[in-house]
Amino acid sequence: MKTKFLFLILSICFAFITAGCNNDLQYKEPEVTAVTQLLSPNQQQHVTLVPSATASLFFEWTSAFCADGYEPIYEVLFDLPNGDFSHPLYVMTSDDNGARHHVTITHKILDKIAQKAGIANAETGSVIWTVVTSRGIRQAKSSEFRTLSITRLAGFSELPTQLFITGEGSEEGVNTQKALRLTSVENGVFELFTHLEAGKNYYFIDNKDGNSRKFFISGTSIKEQVEGAPNATIGESGIYHLTLDFNIAVCSIEKVLSVGWYFSPSGKVDIPLSYIGNGTWQGSGATPFKQEGWGRDERYKFEMVVENGGSQKVIHWGPTNSNLDSRPSDNESPDYFLVKQWSPSQWDNKWKLHGIFDTEKTGNKTKFTLYLNGDAPYHHTTEIAN
């Protein structure tokens, strides 16, 4: 009996000790302080947005603190002038993934915020902003907020979801049913590689039926034609790269001077590619791999040279996977051959040729085709040349 009673007492004590340990070991989110002062931009500051990819506005505030000594995460909240930030118009994480007590916000993003606030294109209105700090699930909103006055860009309130090029100066002429599709880069942004004929009209439509909206380029601006066919021409015939951003109603035009197969071991274009229409280039030639001490080197990519305002720029087109470092198999996935733009370099962002294309060993020449059009994701093919 005494033994059973002693066992019961020990069990109760153990339960209390365990409960106490669990309470002591339970994780508690550290406290985080709120930002006490907003530094920039100033109260009631006005910004007139400009159609530039680099234009931006700098936001800064004083540091907050966490009880565990770690840095908090910062987010900038935007709301209507009479809002309380409980349902913000837009939330922007600060620089360095939230670690910095500042953030640089582009004019393009500010234009989206103003649009959400109900400010019309090219009109002026206001939003308010503040900063929230967090650590885990703990959050603290600054008691201070500031008003920012914004004059919006003269973009389009209703963005096209698709776009085609037509007109006698375009590759397919005035037959709108054959109009070439532009590639949708992001919401409201389209790009196209195409041939344009000097002195002949070309323009853009948002669908191929009879009720399409019509757009044209005037200088660097995008304008909508309400009646009739727009009258826009290019000064010199050639292959062009056009990027149309309807969010800010701006277009950039680059002339494509050359495209070629770039062989990394030689560090240059060894096979030029010719334009064959609809954003497609093709070329053939010998592709002997280079003998190195460790084996045969077959790395390659594509090089494009463009010109804008008299200034030339080199673009390299390589795989979408920057870590790609293997030869394709006999039944390789089409994803292997997808392409994207990269900064020029000799060795980075490249593919490898299949062994059947080593001209020195097999006698085969290679035909390359580079597809940069709106019919499919940008990609290329390699074939044994006839």
C-alpha cells in the first residue's frame, strides 16, 4: 500500500515538473518595435511619373528593433488618403528582401499604385504610405504616415491582352488574318522581332476581327487610333526589335544588325544566321568541337547585335536554365532548347551540342534555327544540314 502511494506521489510530481519544462521551452515570438519616423519622401511631396525603366523614388525610415537582437523585416504599405492600411492598395517589401530600412520603387510600380487608388491616366491624385515591421508573426505598424501626390503616366487604362502587327509595311501586308502575333512579356508589355519596310504604313491591332482596337507608334509613344488606319512608318528598311509597354504608353525600337551562332571555345560567331521571316533566323555550317586536354568542347549560344540611336549593343541568347552543363540526349525535352536574353560572356549560359554534330568526327554539318516570335516560347533547333 505504501509502495502504491509513493508511486502516485512521484507521478504527480513528475507531471508538474514536465508541465513546467514545457512552459519554459515553449517558443515565444520576439517583440518588435514600430518605426518611429518616416524620412523620405517628404510629407505632401509630389512626383510626376516619367516613362523610363530606370526612373524611381527613394523611400526611407528609421530602424526598428527586435527583442531577440535580429533585424526585423520591413514592408511599405500604400492606401487611399482616408484609409487605415487594414486593406492596403499595395505592399512593397524593402530592399534586400526586407532587411533594409529603405526601398527604391520604380515609377512604373508607382503608376500601378496610383491606378489602384483610382487616379486616371495623366491625372494627379494622392495616396498615403507607412511602414510595417515584422518578426515571425509579430507585426508593428508605424503610427506615422505620409501623403504622396502622384501625376500618373499617360498609359492605357484598358490594356490589350494580345497584339498583332499589320499594314503594308509589315511582313504579311494588309491582310489582318495573317498579322503576326507579338510575344506577351508581362501584363501590358509586348515585344516583336520583325522586318519593316521603309516608308510604308504599319500598325498594331488587338485582335483579327473587324472590331479591333488600332495602335501606332509616334516617336517613342504608343497612341490609339480611333478612326481609320494609323499612319506610322519606319525610316529605314530592316529587321527590328520592338517593345511596347502599354502601362506607360512607351515603345522602344532597336534595329537588329546581325544574329549568329556563337562558339564559346572560339569566343566569336562562327556561323552567321539569316533572317527568314516571323522572328526566325537560320544558318548552317561546320561545327567541329575543340579538342581540349579533358575532352571535346562543344559549348555554344547565339549572339545578336542591335543598334539604337547610333549606339550598338551585344545580346547573348542562351538557355533559360543558367546552370545547364550537359549534352542533350537523343530524346531531350524541348525545354532544353528554350532561350532567353543574357549579358554577353564567353562561357556562361550556354548549351552543348549532341555528339552527332561534331563535324571533325562525323562529317556532319549543323543547321541552326532560332525562333523569337509569338507563336511559341522562344527556342531553337539543331539539325543535321543537308
